[in-house]
Amino acid sequence: MRLSTIVSLFLTSISLATTIAFAAPMIYKSSDIAFHPAPGFPKGAQIVLLKGDLSKAEPYTIRFKLPAGFTILSHWHDKDESNTVLSGTLNVGTGDKVDKSASAALTAGSYQIVPAMAHHYVWASEETVFQIDGMGPRTTTFVNPEEWAKMIKDSNQ
């Protein structure tokens, strides 16, 4: 009985190792990545989902492309997220209101971890691409949703 259990565990581990070893990598060349208008954002913000389903409890990777001067007002998420700046300058700050004088400028290669529930904002001083990694489902709650809705409305006029 004991030998059969050991053999079974050994065969299971070989099967698992084979499955892991032969899993195909996901490859995206920059020419394959197509940004689209970001739903629920003022005009100008673009997004692409690289991995995952934002509505499910699974890891996700998204990229944003923001034009110069674009601001994402103070908001928070119920889970941690990490941001990596790929190009441009992403200015980041914390608090309930955007205070550009109190924000930090993150340039290409910079990395930020935003803890769950932290009120934060971002703005781009030039065209900026950044990547967000986290665990779904992804939620975004704006500190002042009326101000965000007005920004969306004004951008569509």
C-alpha cells in the first residue's frame, strides 16, 4: 500500500512537471498591442488588456496610454496594484484631491506599488504608457464621482 502511494505521487509529480515545462509562453510584440479608447474615461485615455479578466478573481495586466496633461482623479481600489512606467512621465500622488505640486514624477522604468484602499491620483506631463498588474476582480472607486463624471461629459463635447 505504501509503495503504491509513493509511486502514485511520483507519477503525479512527473505529470505536473511535464505540464508546467511544456506550457506555451504568451508573447506580445509591440506591433501586436493595439490600444483602444478606455471605457469610463474621458476622451484621450487608451487601454489594452494583456492578461486576465478584470471581472474575475485572477491576475491581470493592463496598459494605459495617456496623452500629455491627462489626469485620473483621486480614486482607490480594494486590492493592491503595481504600476510600471514604460514611456513618458507618470506623476503620482496620494490624497483626496489632485495636488500636482505634491506628486512624484515617475519616468520610464519606474515602479510603484499602490496598497489597497489608498486614495491616489495620476497625471501625465507628456504622452505616457504605463502597465498595471493586480488581482481581479478590479474595482475603481472615485473619491469624487461627480467630478469624474463631469470630466467625461466635458471631454465628449
